[in-house]
Amino acid sequence: MESTNILIKKAKIVDPNSPFNQQVVDVWISNDQIVKIGKNLKVKADEIIDLKNIHLSPGWFDLRANFCDPGHEEREDLESGIHAAIFGGFTAVALSPDTYPSINGKAQIEYVYQKAEDFPVNVLPMGNISKNLEGKELSEMYDMFQAGAVGFSEAKNSLNNAALLKLALLYGKEFAPAPHIFCNESNLAKNGQMHEGVTSTTLGLKGIPALAEEISLLRNLHLAKYCECPLHIMGVASKEAVKILKQAQKDKITHSADVAWCNLLFTDKTTQNYDANYKVLPPLRSESDRKALVKAVINGHIKAITSDHSPVDIENKLCEFEQAQFGMIGLEAMFGALGLLREEGLTLEKIIECISINPRNILNLPVASISEGSWAELTLFDPDLEWAFEKEHIQSKSKNTPLIGQKLKGRALGIINKGMLVLMPT
């Protein structure tokens, strides 16, 4: 709903950039701007929000999601993906270019913006690094950037062409943020179904070795160092990869990295009953890998947590494990799932940093602050609310998640963006 004048009562601010961080205050918003912050504000408002244990942060930003539009609208389209984002508390989503056709030029960028402009979520397309994601020729990066592409990625494709990556790094350095690269040496990972380890051997499934990630990561970081260009690493999944990132930081190789929420929660043992809902890329690895990833987020070696929202229709999921496609939806339940990790030392403040502030920094985008005079792009949430995630909570067209029936901790209560307020049904 549109509401030009909103008063939020007794909200605890979670924003390290705000002078009101960790304070409980009233926030008055008028005409898409934060006008006043203080105690017991007396103002006339069209909408007064007074909810138990309400917290307020800059709007959550998902660094990677696939809305499958155009090409596979039976799995997801822009509208259903936006509704999934709203339910999950996201005010902005960066879209993977892995559509059909993929995001190759100005026309595809404009298509996304035009279809999403009337919704209270900023839907921000990433462009291909190579034409048609084929890894042969450089895409029209500059034209796409001028049209509104927020960055460039090869999606989950292995960019084995080192010369092309070198060219993309050097060419994009002048105008674009660091390219987003998925590290997975395709020849080592070929036909792999899950993490290579004891569980894959027991199940008789071909494994994807952590070595495939590590070799590719080392090569890509060396290229970034050679070109003196920054690089963003997508979907870190192994403890050895974390060690490589730590060493790269010591070697002063400019980089950032993200991890998908599911790799922080689950391990390869969850696939023991051949449940294809746990079949994701990068694969769920061992418990020691999972713990290393959580620690890397806590220590700041991994800067962002993504939903890696990857809808897959039932025909391609509810089948034999080896035939099932990789992917798990995550927008609706990600925050509640991350809340379960607070027992492992992942603080609420660190979660907000990784799903709100750092993703924008990675893409060189402005970061809204909860301060007077700032624009109002906000997420309202209760970090302590315990709830069960059920099928009716899924807004996506696809249902490929193992979380149905699971107890979660923390839930979005609403979002404010583009002058619009959306509150979740209680």
C-alpha cells in the first residue's frame, strides 16, 4: 500500500551507520524520507506501526537470486519473485543473468526495470560477462552498465577462459564494480551430484570435490592480482577456500566473497535419504566446512550472505537425485534460518551487516542509513519470533525447499520502500 506519512513506534534500530544504533526510538517518515527520529514523537500520521519487539534496519539486500524471467516463467517470474522477496523482508534483489535468453544487452536490462518498477522492491539486474554465458566473447558490458546493470556475473558457469576473465577485469575496472565469479573447475566437477566425501561414496553418487572450488579460486585470485583489479567470489563452500581467502587478504589481493545461507546451515549428510531439495550448487559440504564458513562470516572474511534463490519446478526436482536439477529457494525463509545460527555466535548485528550493508558496498551502491534526512528504505522485523515455516508461506511458484515444517527464529514484519509500506499478515 502507498502511505506518504508513517510513524513507527518504539523500534529498536539495528544499523551501525546510524547515530541511533541499538536505541529504541520512534521514526517518522514522510514522502519517502526519514523526517524525525526521537522518543515519544507527537506527529500526525496516515499509518502508525506499533508492534511488539519491532526492530528496524536498512532494507535487506539479496546479492544473488534467479527469478527465471524470461525463459522459465513456470518456475518463477518477476512478480512472484518480488512477492517472495517482500515476504522475506528484502527491499532490493540483485538478479542473476542466468535467464533464457540470458542478460546480454540493453534490451534485457530495460525489460527487468520496466516489469518491476511498480513494486516496492528494487529489482537490479546483473549482466553477463560473456555473450550468452558461453565463455567465448566479452558481452556488451559498458552498454549494459549504462542501461542500469548493477554488476556482471557468469552465473554458476565456470569461466574457464582465463584470457576472457583477464579482459573482463581490465575492461570493467574503469566503470563497473568487481565481477562476480563462481569458482568451480568444471572438468574436476563434471557430472558431480553432491560433495565428494564419505556420504557420496556411501550413496553411490559422483562427488564434486572441494578441490574444484579451490583450484579455480586460486587461479581467479592470481588473475585479479596480475590485473590489479578487485574480484568478488560467489558461493564460498569449503574450509580450504576460506583459508585461501584469508591468505589473499594478507597478500593484499582486493576481493570480497559471499556464501549462500544453506551452506551455513546444512551439510552433505542431509542428502542421505536422496532428498533432492538439498541438491544445490555449490554443494553442501562437510560439518567442518560448514563451521569454517560460519566462522568466516563472523570474522568478516566472508562479507555477504545470499539467498541464492534458485526456483526449480516439481518435474525437475521430484525425481531421481541424479536427474534432479541443482537449486533451492531461499528468499522467504532466509532470515529465520540464519536466526538459528545465533547460538553459534553469528550475532544479529553481523547478520544485518551481511544482508543489508555489505551487499550494497560490494556493488558500489549507496547505503541508506536510519538517520534524519535519509531516504526511507527499511525492513521491520522481530529477530526473536519463533515460527514454523509452512508451505503456505512460500510466495515463489516453485516449492523446492527442505524447510517446510521447520522451526525458525526471526521474521520480517514488513518493508518500506519507494514510498510504499507492506506489512506481513500476523
